[in-house]
Amino acid sequence: MYHFTEAQIFINELESDSPGIDDREFIEIRTIQPNTSLNGYILVFFNGNASSSTANLSYYAVSLSGIVTDLNGIATIGNNLVSPVPDLILPDNTIQNGEDAVAIYQASITDFPEGTLANTTNLIHALAYDTSDPDALVLMSLLGITSPQMDENQNGASATESIQRKNDGTFEIKAPTPCAMNDGTGIQYNGISILAATQHRDEGDTIHITFTTQQNVNTSPLTFSFTLNNAGGFTNSDFTGNTNITIPLGSNTATTIITTLDDVLNEGDEVLKIKFGALPNGYNRLNDNLEIRIVDNDYTIDPWGPPNNPTFGIVNSTAPTGYYSSINGLSGAALRQALQDIIADSTIIQAHCYGDMFTILNEADHHPKNSNQVWLMYTETPRAKLDLQTTGIGTDKWNREHIFPQSRGGFSNGTSDIPDGINVYLPSNANDLLAGHADAHHLRAEDATENSSRSNRDYGQDYNGPAGNVGSWKGDVARALFYMCVRYNGLNLIAGNPDDTTKFVMGDLDSLLAWDISDPKDDFEMNRNNYIYTWQKNRNPFIDLPDLASYIWGGNVGQPYEVTLSVANNLSDVLKIYPNPTNGKFYLASEKSHVIEVKFYSMLGKFVKQLNDIDNGPINIDLPEGMYFLHIKTSKGSTVKKLQIF
């Protein structure tokens, strides 16, 4: 059950599995003497799952230096929502709740890097625990624990109960008592809470902040301070107001008014964090670190639209003159190889790390109508850049989405998660598959929950996006996968939907080719291609060159590709379709070219009809009501138009 030396410090309580998303987990440490410094001690968590590759190894360690136990000899380490608030805050969902263990060592944090084998060197106290799991016998032996491990779920309510030490040194399972003596004795603290409306505020708004004690102040007026600063964001220069509070004798509440400042700087949205300063003896915090989003109204707006309301022709490719000249007139394998020689040129390309992707996506995927937001691909909505997923809990957060899944591409964790900036990079080549882990051409900002839902699935029948999406992302996905399969040797696209665990291939090729046509590249996609080029020094040619995919995988395989025809001709201004909407009869008017072929695609990218050799007369089309994409090929090039049939 536990190991305990005669040193007067021990684990007093553990809550390893709190309700919901594990944001109220904590561990309580007690010293026999009150007001005892924990300098020189560390807390180490171990995984005891015998079937895991990390069995008996540490997965998290935290230094206790700087913490002093309270008047009852208690110090608490846990999540911010634990009440009273812990002395040291852990990220949510940190503590594992399987067959595991936690231990106090008199050691340095550097003695326990992640993956350290459990041992008894300088061990002070250890507790083995589980939530209806097998005993971690090997881990217990390594920590010198001889009694059975404690089952937090022995009463059938692990999420609402904790493991608590009794005065005789044994443990019991009952309702949590954080920051207090387990038997209800000891000094009773007067708790103070912060109350403020936490909805988003605009710059210039006022905020009322109220502090309330559980019992009236009865000895002398209670005076303390609080801060609103948040590292890297909201600072003292962003507000005016009094941050010193006095609750009068005989009262239990006081309120202050803070006014945020409306400047003319585009600093991005910021987070105001209400945090207690030091409190006098006898008082503790019932909540803390209360966050309020301050929305910056000085954001910038681009002239182009987001993918679900696209614009075309505003953003031009920044590819240097002649960038694609080497592929002109080539076909088949020679065309594909010449493309790879351009976009995987080891003398030019710059490979960055996964940590840099947040920096890149903040700019490449920014919402054109609000520079403080990113555009989420599958869900087709914007989200504040600040709402980044930093823990395992992704609700209402955004994260980095690999369009070619990491595990299936063979590049999981292939680069560092520590950002090092645009000027730090490695050379790369077509065989450098690990660089795909951080290739921004196939990484997009995405809703974290939808990202998990998509998982490793193929596109097409297997994954078509969340309910209600209009498919504004489908062409982007297709062109990203086309890029990946040319940029990296060993990656390919195939028809149908292979098993989600199949490595190095993705499906469904037929759907992707249709999506490339039905959702043509727009200004948003061209802008991100241009920006990524400034980092990686390569481009996605399937964005720059219309119809290119058809010459490698589609109906034009074997035909020579003409770069000049593809790049030089923009038919959107010279080819007209009318009336639109139509009841089934319409005209295609092209002043300078002959219409060779018209392919009709549904909104889901499904091919439905083809017409050949169109003259200037009326076209009668028998199709159900709805919106269609027309891929129109002429003697001067090609374009995509929308046609509404009613």
C-alpha cells in the first residue's frame, strides 16, 4: 500500500480521477510540523501498467521547492479548479488513474527525467493506487511497497472519492477533503472567492470584481492585493483601477472596478487573469486564476474571403519566374519526377520543426475577416488564435491537423515540438519522410474535437467532414495530399478506402480528383501557399497549376503538360454562364476560345454528367435541383463555375 520512512513528510491524500475531464485532480502532502519548507523535495508519478512500453517508468515529475506547508502542515498540488486552490497548479488531466504510483523523493528534478525507472534511492514516501485495475506488482517492488495498492474505486465512485491517510498511517476511500485535515480537525480557514462575469469583453469595457469571504472578517480589516497580468499578453498598461482590496471588519465582501484600455494597436486578443496575491494567515483561496478574454477591436481585414465564401484572382502566386519551367511538355513518370525535383530540391528546401507549426498556421490560416482568428478547415468556422489546445482536453480549442495522418505517413513525432523560428532549419530531400511531420503544406488549423473525430480515416466515403459542412475544404485536402505524394518517396494515393491503419497510402483517389475540380483553389489557399513558401522555400504546385493532378493520376495521364497554358490563361473573366440560377437551360459564352468539355459535379464532388464540344447555342440539362460545379475546358485553358438549377 505505501512505503514510509521516519522523515516527517508523507502523502496525505490523492484524487487521481475527478469527474468529467479530470480537471479537479490533486495530491496532498503533509508534514508533522506546520509551516515547513518543502525545498529539496520532488514529487514523481510512475506508470504501473505492466502491458505498457513505459511500465515502471516515471511519466511526470514536479519540484516542491518554494512551497511551505500551512498551519495544519498541509500543501496541495493539483488542478486550478480544485477548491481551495492548490499551492502548485498542475495541468488538467496530468495524473494517471490506472495501476500507478506516486512518490516523494529528497532529490533534484533533474534526477528524474521522463522515463526514469522507479527506485528507492532517496525515497521518502510512496503510494500505489488504482481505479479497479490489477496490482502493479513490479512497480510496487521497485518502490519497496509491500501492502496491496489502494483502489480509489473500491466504493464504486472513483471520480467522486479520494484516497486519504488516517492517523494510524493506513488509508481509506471517502469524499475528497483538499487542503484540510482528513478527519475534520485542525485549523479551519476562512476561504475567499473571486466573482466576476467571465464572458468576453471588448477593449474599453469595465469589469466589476468582487471578493467574498466565507465568514465575516472578525479580528481586523482584511487587506490583500491581486494582479491582472498574464505572461505574454495582458499587462498593467492595458487597464486602470485599484488592485488593492480591503474587506472591512464585520463584513465579508468588497468590490473594485477595472477599466480596460482601448488603444489603437493590433496586439491580438488577450487574456486578463485575476490572481490573488499573498493572503494573511487564516485565509485561503477558494478559486483563483480567473480568466476573462479581452477582444482586440484593432484587427486587420484582408480583401479576400474565407474558404466558405471564396474570392478568386485577388492573391497571385509568388512563384519566381520559371519556377515550373522544367516540367513543361513532360508527361507520366517524367512529369512527376520533374515536379519532385522542384519541391524536394535538397539544395533549397528548408525543413522546420513541429513546434514551428503553430507560428506558421497562425499566419497561413488566419481568418481573412479577423486577423486575430484562425480559420478551421473541416468545421468551416473561425476561432480565436488564443484558443489553442495545450492539454489533452480539446473542447472549443484548435490544433494542428495532419491531412496525411502521422501514423499512416510514417512520420509520427519526426521533429521537435519546441519552436525555433524561421531561421533555424534542416536540409531535406525526397527520402526524408520524417520531415513530413512538420510540412506545413499538409498541416491546417482545425477544431480539436473534429480533428480527433477524423482520426486516421481516408477521405471520401469514409470521411466527408462534420454534418452540415459545405465542402469548402475538400479541394484544399486533395491538393495537400497530391503534394505529399509527390514531395515524399513512398507515399501514394489509391482508389477506394484502405484500412485506417494502412501505412504510406491514402484514399479515395477518385473522390480527391473530383474534389480538386469541384472546390478549386481560391485566394485563401493561394495566400497560405505564398506564406509557407517563405518558410520552407518550396510550393504546392497543385495550387499554382490548375489541372496538374489530372496529368499524374486522372484522365490526362500520358499527355504532355503545358505550363504556359495553365498559368497564362484565366478564363473566369472571358467565359460567361447565364442565366444563373436556371431552370435547366443556359448558355456558355466564350469570346476567345472553343468550349471542348464541360463536366458537372455535385456539391459533394461527385461526377454526374459530361458534355463535349459546346457551341454558343442554348444548353439543355436534365438534372435535379441544386448547386453544381462545372469544370469547363476550352482551347485556351480551363476554369470552374457554379451553376444553380431550380
